[in-house]
Amino acid sequence: MTRSERIQAVRGMNDVLPEDEALWRRFEDAVAGCMAAYGYRRIRTPIVEPTRLFVRGIGEVTDIVEKEMYSFTDALNGEELTLRPENTAGVVRASIEHNLLYDGPKRLWYAGPMFRHEKPQKGRYRQFHQVGAEAMGFPGPDADAEVILLCQRLWDDLGLTGISLELNSLGEIDERRAHRDALIAYFEAHRDELDEDARRRLYSNPLRILDTKNPSMQALVQAAPQLGGYLGESSRAHFEHLQALLRGQNIPVRINPRLVRGLDYYNLSVFEWVAGGLTVCGGGRYDPLVEMLGGKPAPACGFAIGVERILELMRASSADAAQCDVYVVHQGEAAEAGAFQAAERLRDAGLDVVLNCGGGGFKAQFRRADASGAFLAVILGEDEMSKAQVSLKWLRGGAGAGVAGAQRTVAFASLVDAVIDALAGDDEAVGN
Ligand code: ATP
Ligand code: MG
């Protein structure tokens, strides 16, 4: 096969390489911990669903359904199928199909790959990952507050600061109708200033025009009639109550009257978590959806986090997490057997250990040890072997660690205790 014939991944679909595994794992562990902390249980739905599910569940006049779906006809049986572009529709379908709400509301979460045929760029891929939660059967606003708090706890657990909450209320469908008429009239009066997308949506989904990312339309959109003025008593009360609950938990909220989610089924609360101008999580209430997909009416709300965008923030915010605890450096035949023994003993004690393989001089081995991310090197050379000793060397300094470069020798027999003490910061000779 020539270079140009070599098969490559589909554009916009990424491999996650081992060097990123620690980051993914840290994120996934934090997610699982937070979901459990709020009583959410995981559901796993298929990656492929009937195309109709998304056309009905997301809405025909949306970016996703209009131009982003990977839809195809199954060549073997003619079924119309789509790679899921999001997971809410699938979760709702599964809830109805398995009658999950028969004995009361359910708290569910999911994680996995989603597929959208978008123009690939940083933070926007064709296969990307979402983690989401759906509080099903709760009319709120306590459930709305809960899913928002869950997100805040996740950011905190990940050590991410600078993700801020924007909130709005879309009211109910009949309230939106009155606003929609005003909006259409306003945009008709400014028809010359509308871009192509906006003109196309003027009558089918004018609300979505407010969500435009076109800079030249921002002024127009800023001055458009606001939905807030059209909310009825009960929608306003729902919104106020949610804000009070969030204030009570010291969650800073920015009310953004132009925040919309253009799907027909959204109602009442909508929110986005934003960092550096990029939305990392979107959510809100979608009371009509369960009934629209054929279920017994049930209110619901939830969110979806863009995993790659959060990982990017984690990358920027923290030093690399260690990939292993100890790297074992060794030289000479006798030392090799000793190194295997030392590594196995350390692993028995629960430590993550990388044993130098492939030989090399001390210098080359220490370069690999540094690259491994280990805190500590365990060194076995001729000298150590002859005295039944090993040397410990700190590779990295920092909080709780010793001083990089500090070194000392211990008896081979007490290796495990010495390493554990050193890693726990109790060691007196190493690093102090
Ligand atoms: P946008 O307006 O940026 O296209 P969206 O409204 O289509 O976002 P949602 O459907 O609400 O996004 O998805 C929730 C989150 O998933 C987004 O806030 C974003 O973080 C992430 N996301 C959406 N599409 C992509 C993509 N193509 N690649 C990576 N992440 C994405
Ligand atoms: Mg999009």
C-alpha cells in the first residue's frame, strides 16, 4: 500500500490515544461519582435508531435534522436509520418502550459517542462525546435546580473554575406563539438585514434566529422582542422559584433573554454552561417530548455536556496527572531479575509501576522514567545488587512530593514500605 492509499480515520472522528486515557478516566470517574451522588442511574441505548425518532424528537426545522444527521438506508432490509446525534430522544424512546416511569419519576444518565455531520474544527467534531442526565417525571423547578447543581458539582470535582451559567425561560408553547408573531413582524420589518439562514427560518422557526452566530446580525437580534415579556403567571413563578433555589446554593446565574434552544419541545427553563465563549453544556426542560414520542405525558428536564470541550478545559487547567507511581530503572543481568521482583512486589502493594524494558544506559532510562510521569524511580544497578539494596530517587517535586533529584538507598527487603512511605510524604531521608 502506498502512502497515499493508506487508510485514515473518517474526517472529524478522532482516535483517543493512550496518552489521553488518564484525562478521560479522571473525567469519567468524576461523572460516575456525581451521578451517584444525586441518585441518577445509567442507561445505555443503541448508537443507531430509526431516523423517525430524531425527526420527530428533535424537530424538522433544526440544524441537526436539516443538515447534520448521518442517515442511511440499511442495505439488507431497507430500514431508515440514523447514527444518534444526541441521546435525549433515545432515552425517552427507551423509557416509553420499557415503561420505566410506571412506578414514578426516574433519574437517568448516559454517556457515549454522538454523530453530527458538521464542519470539523476545534471543539466541533463529527463523532464527539456527550454525558447527560435526564430527570424524568418531575415537573420542577426543584428538578431543574438539581440538574444544574449536579453540573456545578462536576465542575468543582474536576477543579474547573470559570464555567458560568446562563439561564432563560421559554415559557409554554402558547406563550411562545404570541412572542413568535411579534418576532416575525419584527424580522419582516428588517428583512434586508437577515442572512440566508434567518430568512429560511423566518416562518418555520423564528425563535432559532435569536441563536444566530452571525456577527453581523447581533445588533438586530439584541433589539428583537424578548420572550420574557410574554410569560404567564405560572411560567414566571417556575422561573422565579428556580432562580431562588440556585441563589440559595450560591450558584451565580446570568439571565440571558436571548438564550433559546430552537427545538419545538423545549419549554420553561433553558440553560447553558459557558467557558471562554464556548458552550460546554446545554440543557433545559422538555415537558412535551414524552407525549410527542407516544408515551403517557410526563414532564422532564436534563442536560448534555460536550465531553471534548470539558477535556480541553481540564487540559488547560491542570498539570498532567501522573501516569504511574514508580518507574524501575535497572542495569546488568543480576539487576534485571531483581527489577522484575521489585516491580511485582510494588504492584502487589497496589502501586502502578512501569518497568524499564528494552535495556539502555542509565541516562536513557532516566529520560524514559521522566516521560512516564512517575513520582519515584527505583534503581537497581550492580552496586545496589551486591549490597542487597535499591536506590529511590524523586523524579518530580510538588505538593506532597519530595524534592526532585533527591535520592537515598534502602534495603531490598524493605523496598515496599520505603516506597509507600516516600509516596505518602512520610519519608525523612528522601526529599527533605
Ligand atoms: P452549537 O450551538 O455549538 O452547535 P448545539 O446546540 O448543537 O451546540 P447541543 O445539541 O445542545 O449543542 O449539545 C450539547 C453540547 O454538546 C454542546 O454544548 C457542545 O458542548 C457539545 N457539542 C455539540 N455538538 C458538538 C460537536 N459537533 N462536537 C463537539 N461537541 C459538540
Ligand atoms: Mg450544533
